[in-house]
Amino acid sequence: MFMEMEKRRSFLLHLALLLFFLIRCGSSQKVMWKERLALLDLRSSLGLRSKEWPIRSEPCSGWKGIKCKNGRVVGINISGFRRTHNGRLNPSFSVDALKNFTFLESFNASGFSLPGSIPDWFGYRLGSLQVLDLRSSSVTGPIPSSFGNLTRLNALYLSDNDLTGGIPTALGQWKHLSVLDLSRNSLTGSIPTSFALLRNLSRLDLSSNYLSGSIPPGLGGITGLQFLDLSDNSITGLIPVEFGNLSQLVELNISKNSLSGSLPSELTRLRSLRRIDMAGNELEGAFPDGLFLSLTGLEVVVLSGNKLDGALPPALLSLQNLSLLDISGNIFTDNLPNFSVHGNARSSSFNLSNNLLYGALPSSVRNFTSLDVSGNYFQGMVPGDGPSNFTLNRNCLEGESNQRSLEDCQSFYSARGLNFRVPEPAAKKSKRWIYILVGLFGGVVFIVVLALVLVVFLRRCNNISNQRDIANAGPVPEGGNHSHPKDSTNVFNPGGSFTYDQLLHSTGEFNEANLIKHGHSGDLFRGYLEGGIPIVIKMINLNSMNKELNMVELELFKRYPHTRLVPLLGHCLENEKLFYVYKNMVNGDLGSSFCRAPDLEDQGLQSLDWITRLKIAIGAAEALCYLHHECSPPLVHRDIQASSILLDDKFEVRLGSLSEVCPQEGDLQQNVLTKFLRKQPSLEAGPSGPSSATCAYDVFCFGKVLLELVTGKLGISKSDDAISREWLDHTLAYISKHDKELVTKIVDPFLIIDEDLLEEVWAMAIVARSCLNPKPAKRPLMKHILRALESPLKVVRQERYIPGRLRTISSKRSWSAAVFGSWRQSSLDNATSHAPTNREGLSGLRHSGGRVGSHGSGGIERSSSIKKLSSEIFPEPLEMEEMDRRDEG
């Protein structure tokens, strides 16, 4: 009996547990179904495509951008999504379905157009939200004051919108917030004092708004703050002394405001500071004592356009890591000290223009890449020759053009009780000109006489030669050929040798201060030959590397010299080390010269202009075209990236990083060079296919370089990680041959371009996408890419001239057919990547009819010329149109 009761009790207990489990499961399913309906509602209101959110799939596993935890939706990411055709007709901030996601922690709609204001219920119904990202989403209206209720928020991104009104003081209630970015909006009012309560804040960006008032001193109490940007507003008052408490601050930008007063001495405590920009204010006075003795880690100092005065401390000019110094447009006055030159000086840019500096220029100025001292009162001679990018006008220098008048210089120096060295009198100069003219005239007469004598001599020799040819007439020997003349612009002797002592002397015994970088094939040092000729030396340790493999580069220069390859001056082999000596490239590589100091006054740091970028692209294409199509067998570079594209003083391309060059796989031609090259180990598979020893691999890498030139996003060409591939997929979605304005979404924001230049940028983007075709066989050849870059407007303007019936006619041998054959295949392979087509705000780039489109109707008499143009350019890729129509359906 007792046993039966125990069995019943056990049975009832198990039954109760089972019922409890079923009830919990049923409740969970009901909540999940409710959230699924909310997701479908959100999909409908935003006009999202079924490609990203398919109805028949499970949202947590089959929907892109949906993150779930324990069966509940905790993350929604629609960044980069594309609306359906109906969704694009009337986009709006229709996200009411988000009210049903009580566990939502992250919502990311950056780059997705949501025109309209942020609903006030965001602050009441999304209490679990931790990250809100609405960058570049066309959001308007004010920031809801209810946002203060989002106490779990740790990152808020609202930049690049059209938000108006003031910043709510309730935002100071966010105790966990670490990132707050409200930049590039139309916010007004003052910075809330409640921001002092954001103790966990590490990044605060309020730049490019219409904020006024003073800087709250309480910001100095946010001790963990690392990045502070209040630039481009209307802020007034003094720089708070409390800023000295920001011991972890790395970057401080308060430029383009109306700040006044002097620099606080408390700034000396900012020992972590790397970049400081206070340009365009009304700051005055001298630098605090010992400021730059404390801030030794500074890399960028921009203080232009203020009223700062006094002397320049030697510690500022001698900072070890300083790469950019701009103090132009102030009233600094004193002699320029003969400061010590640090290891990075040759890559530094100094702008000291439009001050009251005087005296002689110290000899140390010769060591800088760029120096602007215009608009001062320096006197005497310029030390040495100086680089070509020195700006010296409007001074009192001797032997230089565009200087101040003698009266102006004498008045300045006498008013300060200083001695002024009067230049050589004009009478002596006029006599010197007489001597020069007499010498020139005598030289011309001598050359004419010498030419006449030479002509007579050659005629006599020719007569004698003709007589010998007649006497010795006979058959031409077999095997004779004509040698091609060498290009005189690439003068170097790859077979020349340097002694080890020469290299030691030129590099200071290979001092660490002269080390440029540790390359994958050897260490690079800068040096100077006798006479001050700058060189670059690569040192290769043969104990750790194969000697024969490292002689490949020397063999390459001997057999395949070209003006687009980095000039090799010679080599040295000693002590189990191999040294290559190259000509110094003044502008470094593409990566290091992408941003440079300006040539004009009153300007900050500038990026390369479009003409220079296109010139660099064409130069690099010429170099690869030579390796691929003019060398036999075709040679593959295998290391095309921004750092391998070197630039001389005129930004002409010289291709470097040649240690990985090898013949293309499959070529059977043999010579001494290929025997060397074929001993190199194969590289692993790259994105171009199973091997990188193909010309198609170079084309793929070159496509990434072109994207860097278009977008300004450096570092993509040297990496192939998941982040880079994701960036490529996202960027390529903005390149369409049908929509020019779409490419403006990815164009470098520092580029200043008009309508014609925008078409060239568009064309380069199209060529880049063709190069990045995932199928190597479908990528264009380098000779076709070169012709496309040389005539970029033909790439994008051709279809405006060609009637529809002629667009299917094309020459298969034309460069455009090669490029757009790759384009069509790339478009089909990447059809899953699309970008939102928000054309609002871009009408300023479009002109009615367009300059080219105005010639579209020419009548029947122009049909023959149109047919010819059709075969020379390319047909319209009809496959892309059909695919776009399917996506919009």
C-alpha cells in the first residue's frame, strides 16, 4: 500500500513538472509570435525587400541584421539595406513596430533614409536600448527630451542629419554613456551643463552645429574623456582651466569658434594628448611656460588664425613625433631658433606663414618635407638649396623672387632696433646682367660656328661611308635586329656597386633615427651621398633569406628597365648582407602623401586633389601594363597596394616593392630571370583565385587601390580580412552605371569636384568594380584599364550619344567591351549587395539636360558617326537593367 502511494505521488510530481514546462513553452511561443508579427509590420512600413527579410524564414536565423537572445529580438540592423520600389516612393520614419520589442538592445539604421523626426515614445518604450545609430539617415526635427529615460544607453550616433533645436539637458542622466556623436547637424543653444554628469564618456563630438555660449567647466571633470570635438560652432568665452584634468585626452579640437583669452597653463597636464586644433579663434598671448616640454607626444598642432604672440619655443619645433605644425596667421615675433632635427623631420610639414618672424633662417629648415614661411621678415640667404616645396615669398630674403620692398624691410627692422643687411646695390646687379648677356651672346655664336663645322664634317664622313657601302655591297647577315633606345628619363645604373663604407657613412652607421620601416623583404633606411643627394637603402640579411631569390630584383632592373619602376642606383654585397640603393622619392608612397600641407595661405591640412589622384592611377596602370604586356614572359607584381606606389617630387608614379615579382603561371618561356623567379615559394590563395601568380591578381589589387583613391579610405589595398571584405561589399553596392549621384555616397568628403570631375570619379569607380570581379577570367586586362583611365569620360558619357537600337553593337576587341564585359559579370555576381538610393540633397550636382545630354538628338545625318562611337565605346549592360527591375518588383 505504501509503495503504491509513493508511485502515485511520484507520477503526480512528474506530471506537474511537465505541465509547467508546457505552459512556459506556450507562453514563449506566444511572445515570439508577437515579435515576429512586429518584424513583419516593420518590414512593411519601411519597405524592406524579401531578399533581406524573407517571410518564410525564421527571423532569428534567416533574417539579415536580426539578433536574438533566448528567443527574443535584442538587435536590429538595417544599415545599408535597400527599399523596394514602392518603399522608395514615400520613405518616412515609420518604426512604430519597435514598441513591441521590450528587450531591444541595439537599433542601427545608419545610411538608411528615415526622413522625419524621432518619435517621443523612443524614450518610454525602448528602456533596454544600449546602442542607437541613426547616422546619415535624413532625420529632422528636435532630439526628444524623453531620451533621458534611456538610462542603459552607452552609445548614441546621430551625426550627419538635420536635427534642430537645443540639446536636452535630460541627456545628462545617461550614467553608462561612453560615446555621444551629434556632429554635422543644425543644433542650436548652449552645451548643457548636465553633461558634466556623464562620467563614463570617452568620446564627445558636437562639431559642425550652431551651438553658442561658453564651454561648461564641468566637462573637465570627465576624467575618462579621450576625444573631444567642439569645432565649427559659435562658442565664445575662455578655454576652461578644468581641461587640465583630462589626463587621458588624446584629441582636442575646438577650432572655428570665437574663443578668446590665453592658453591656460593647466594644459601642460594633458600628457596623453596627440592632436590639438584650436585654429580660427581669437586666442591671444604667449605660450604657457613649459607647455611643449610636457606635451612630448604631440603629432599634430594647428593654432592658425588666432592672435597668439611672443617667441616660438624650441621645444615646439623639436617635438619627436610632430608631423604637422600650423601656426600661420598669428603675430609671433622673434628669431627662429636653430632647433634640433628629430627622426621624423623629413616627413613633417611646417606652416609658419603670416607672422612677424625675422632674422636668418636656421640651417635645420633644410630637413623638412614642406615648409611655408611666407609673409614674415626673414633676411639673408636661404640655407642650402632647400626642397622645391619651400614657400618663401613676401620676406626680405636675398636671391628670391616675390619679396617685400627694401623700404618695408628697413622700416620693420629699424622700428625694433635690429640690424638689417641691405642687399647688393642695383648698379652692381645691372652690370652683372650685362656680363650675363654678353656671355650668352658669345655662347650662341660659338654654338652656331661649332654646328656649321660639325655639318661639314658629317657630310664628308657620309660621302666616305657611301663609297665603302657601294664597294662592299652584299647580303645582310641573318639574325640582325634593331635595339630599342633606352628611355633617357630613367637614368640609373643597376649594375653599379657601392662600398660598405659609403653606405655606413651615408646612413650614420645605419642609425635607428634613419630607419624608415621594417619591410617584409628587408629594412629601409634613408641616407645622403656626398653632395647631399638623398637616397633610400634596403638592407637584406642573407642568413635568414635565400641569396639567389634576393638577387631577383637586381636581375629585374638589368633586363627590364622602365621609367615607371623605382630607380635603382646600385647595390652592395658584404658581410652576408645585400644592400639595394634607390633614388629617394620626395613624396613617399601613396599612403603617406594622401594628406599634405597646403601651398596657399590660410588653409589647413589638404587631401590630394582629383587631378593628382587620376594622374597617380594612370601612372600605376602604366607600370603594371608594362609588366603584364611588354615583358616576356608577363611578370606579376603580387604586392600592389598604396605603400608600393611611390611618388617623386612631381607626383609621378614609380612602382616599388619589387621583391615579390614573378612570371605569370603557365608561361613556358625560359631565361635567366625566370629561373631565379621560379625558385620563389608560391603565395597562398588570394581573393583572385587559387594563386596570386597571375596578372588577374594584380588587377584585383589595383581595383582596391582605385577605390582608395575614390573614397579616401586608406589601408584597404593591404588587407584581406573580414572587415575589409565587408567594406568592399558595402562600397561596391554604391557603384552603378545608371546612377551617377549614388557614387557621391562613397566619394572622399575632402574632394572638391564639379560636375565634370564627378563624372571622372564615377568612371574610376566603375573601372574599380570591373577590376574587383570575383571571377579572375572576367577581369579586364591592364592595357584596357589604362585606356579607360586615360579617357574616363568615354566610360560614362557614351550611352548618352547612342540610340537604344545601337547599344547592343560593340567591338569585342575594344577596351570598353573588356571593361564592361567584366562589369556585367561583376554586377550579376554581386547582385545581393545593394545600397539605398537616396537622391535627396544631391540635386545641386545635377544640371538640367547636362552638357553631354544636350547633344543627344542629332537626327539621321549623325547615325554613321554614332555607329562608329558605339563600336569604340561599349554597349549598355542590359543584364543589369533586368536585374534591377527584378529587385524593385
